[in-house]
Amino acid sequence: MLLVVGVDGLGYYNLRGNLKPYFTFLSKLSEKYNTVKIKLDIGCSPINWTRIFSGQTLRKYTSYLTPVNPQKTKWRLIRRDELPVKFIWETHPDTVAINIPVVLPPISNIPDFKPVRYGIPLYINEFLEEIDKVKEAALKYLRKNKNVLCVFSTVDRLLHITANPIKYAKILFPLDGAIKTLITEALERNYHFIIVSDHGMQRISNELEGEFHLRTDIPGIRNIVKNIHQHDSFALYISNLDDYPQKLTDIYWIMRSHL
């Protein structure tokens, strides 16, 4: 059995450096188990989560949004049926997928999960709600002896808009605790586990707080207009499997071999 925990934006150097104090459990886990730094050609979430969960690269797929007119004054969200790939939960339908951000809103194949704010939490209460919802849904299906794939968007969204250590503590300590709960449950049930990120984050502004606005062209979607951190090119892989992925698509085949 297999548990995959995705942590959007938590790169290798983040865990080893600026975010280490907030990830006590995950840091210890990375010292005990197989931990790999994966150098990326691009730190792009839509592309990289698609690589991880389908084993393929969609070269032109660089955004969750697409324009609906030539002037690019109106946009819409990209749909799942526009991605010409099969994801691993579709080829292995006994596998549970929770909050997988290959599109927005993220994909889940269970009826009892709805993503928080289209999968783009930006307020503290939204971050905490997502952490709790993803954890509880994953626990529920682990306890039913299902293969489980789940993703937390927390690190990426949080670091885009802040470098405030008080906010880090309020959000990242609970995230580390949620990951600890899931991995502990998985190990007690003799699961294999994989923890994976799509990229890391690097600071690009000396300011403490960023900004986001509500989009006028897509109701309910908020757009980050001032970033404090931006994506970097170093993903993270931790596992109790004896595999050493060199690129993100390798992780797909590792998962396939253990489902």
C-alpha cells in the first residue's frame, strides 16, 4: 500500500534552510529515510504536478488559466478534459486522490471532499482549514486500507504572500503536525510513503507582506499581485522506498510500481 503526500512549494533547500525550524517532524524524517534533491528545468506547478501524477510533460501547459479572447482581457480556468494525459488515479481507480492541483479547483475523486477557495487559500483560517480537511480525508481512506494521494498547497500559497515568521509558525507547525499524523498512521499500517514537492520557494522581496486581489474576470478567484517569494528549481522527495528519482516523471513510475 502507498501514501503520497504532496507539499506544494516545499523545496529541498527550504527544508534544509529557512523553513527547517517549522518542520521538526519532516526534518527528522528526511534524515532517517531516502531524501533526494531533484533539479528542475522549470519551477511551474501545473507542469510539475502533471509530471508527478501522469508521468508526462505538457510543454505548453504553464498556467491554470487560459484567455477566452485574443485581447486577453477575459480568462477562464483550464478544465481537466483539456489535458491530454491519464492520471495515476484514473489508471488505478482503487487509488484515492485528494486536492491534486493539476487544474483549479484541484481534483479529488472522492465525494466527501471540496477544496478550500478553489485550492488557493490565502488567509490564515483558510490555510488551517485546508490542512485539516486534507489530513482528515487522507486519514479516513488510509483507515480503509486504500492507496492515498493528497496534496497540501500551503507552503506555496503562504510564501508567495508573506515572510512573516509569526504567520509561518501559525501555519507551518500545524502542517508539520498533519504530515506527522499521516506518516505515523501509514507506517503503523505498513504502508510505503512518498513525500514530494513540485518546486521550492526563494525570496525575491525585502518586504514582509505581499498583496492579492480578487479577479474581475473569474468570479471567486484571487490573483497574487505582489510576491514575497517566487518558485525555485529544486524539488524534494522523501520516501521509505529504495528509489532515487532523477526527475519528476520518475516519481510517477515509482508510484506505478507500488500500487
